[in-house]
Amino acid sequence: MECACPGGQALRDLGGGEHGQLQGRISFTTSDIASGWSGYVDGAMESGLRAAEQVARYATR
């Protein structure tokens, strides 16, 4: 199955801001906010690892 959304679409739709940052108790993760390989599975893994680290830091405060 192909994705109908081009890479980077989430960033355009969200309209700027601190993407990839913890928002209260919510952590966003998507390949579109990866610093490298945006729009690819490698970017999704990078973004997921960053979100997991954010949640772990938040949980141990």
C-alpha cells in the first residue's frame, strides 16, 4: 500500500511550533518530524526513540 501523503505534510498541517517536543504529558512522534530521513521508516524510528526518551525523562522527574 502506498502512502497518499508526501513527506513533511504533518509539519505543514501543524503550522510551525516546537515539533517533536513534549507537549504536557503528550509526546508526538512521526517520520515527518524527524531531523533526518523525514518521510521514511528510518525517520519514524528516530522520532519514536526521541519520544521514548522524552517520556522516560518526564516519568522520572
